[in-house]
Amino acid sequence: MSSEEPVAGPPDSIGPTGPTGPTGARPRPPWAEFQQALTDAGYRPSRRWGQNLLRDGNMARAIARDAQVGAEDFVLEVGPGCGFLTLHLLDFGVRLLGVDIDPRLLAVARELLPASAHLELLQCDVLAGKHQLAPEVLERLPAAGPWHLVSNLPYSIGTSVMIVLARLANPPTSMTVLIQRELAERIASPPGTKSWGPASIRLQAGYEVELLRGVPRDLFWPRPKVESQVVRLCARADGLRATADLDALVDGLFRGRRKTLGRLLADLLGDRAAALGLLESHGLPPATRPEELSLERIAALASDPSWTGRPGSSGRSRAR
């Protein structure tokens, strides 16, 4: 479902105004001034770090509005860059933690953003590995209660960041992110489609996914080669419990997605008879393929004693 709408106004003339009035910061200078300052400092966007800066103030304001955050909400922003989205989020009165790996960009952001007890900018890699949040970030996130991710996520880590956050003991209540359109469509894809797989399953296990506005490539610097999309994930009241058994099943099945469940489970369990018995108990023909399984079917298989007690399994679930 799409709620795309035009974003009006000149892109470089947006000042820090919002629903509660001015933040007290000076109006944002034109983008050309930021670009020249970055060039003078020897800054070059890093492809490895997925740096494509959203330079358009109107779009940044629209994304902040899409996030539906308000006064005193805790917001994590990964990759704030020059602080354009940050500026509009602060105008909603949120408490914001911005995390960026690049100290040069954070220096620019600190020049733009107002001094505020509601803002902390942290220079580090948000991930301590593909499946782990950096300790200095984790210790700053709320241990209980609602909080939100709102970000123009670096393309290189978008999937990993969302999945790692969804696995926390206290995951974000919502995630409003600007990511590659292909990734947005993949995580929103339903069962039975080619895109249905580990990313969509892991995120839809805990969230309802809604595709929002498309973002033209010419609103970024440098201009990316791929299309971009804003997507919003809202926590499901009936979200599934993430476990090591569920993760192992998803990984095992979708490494061979063109194979049948009978063959895949026989290999994973090391016992064809046990695999066929497991499928029969769940009313699944052995010729079924992984992408045909619904989220509920996958969860049921992952919690079955025939799977949780498989050889090599610890027999213990890992809560998110």
C-alpha cells in the first residue's frame, strides 16, 4: 500500500519549523554551502559505508512527519549525516540519539543543530558485527518502554540494522526508514512471492510493514544508482517470539529455496523419515517449496519438537 504524496516547496530553503514552532536553530543554509564545505574538508562519500546524503529539506521534513513521533519520544537515528532529518525530528520535541561512523559528517551536523539536552550525537559504527549492536549504542537505548528508529539508513547496513534491532529484548515500537526500493519491497513481500525470504520473515514476525513514499534519486548526494523508498514498520501486538530455532529453520530452508521441503528437511534433520513425519504432522506435502510457507506455518515448524530436538540443536530459544 502506498501513501505517496508530492512534497512541495524549494528544497534548499527549509528552516527548522514544525508543529510546535521553531527549534531555535538558525535556518538551514542552502545545500550548496554544505557541499562546498564538505569538499573543502576533503570529504568523499564512501560507497563501503553506504553514504548517500538526503540533501532535500522538504523530503526530510516529510519523513519526520511519516514517523509519527512526538514530544519526549525516544528516537534512534542511524546515519544522521549533516543533520537535515535530525533537525526536523527535534522540532517534534523528541529525545534523539544520532549515531554516525563518520566524524566529518558529525562535525557538520553539530554546526547545524541546536544545543539541546534532548540530543546526543555518537560517533561509532552502529554494529559490532552483522548480528550485533555496538555496546555503546545498546547501553543508550531504552531498556523498557516504547522507542523508535527513524533514519535514512546507509544502504550497506540497512537490512542488518533493522533485523538486529528487531531482535532486542526491547525492540523499537516503530521503524520509519529510507532504504533501497528493492529492499523495501522485499521486506513487505507476502508469502508465495520470489521476494519472500529471511529478511521479510524476520521483520514481519514482529512488525506490520507499510510502503510509504518513493524518493527520487536526484534528492541525494551523491545520486544513488538505485531507487529509494520510505517504509514504516509498526510492532504487531501478536508478534512472534524470535528464537534460535526459528532463525536456523529460516536459514536452512531459504539457502535452497528451489528445493522441496522434503529434501531440505531431510538434509537439515539428517533423517528423511523424520522429515516426512514432521511435514505430515503439519499437513504439508513434501513437494512444497519454502516460499509457499506462511509466517504461521514457519513458526509452527520451528517450534515442533522434531525440529527443536534435532541433532546439534542446543534446545534453547534465543529471545529477542
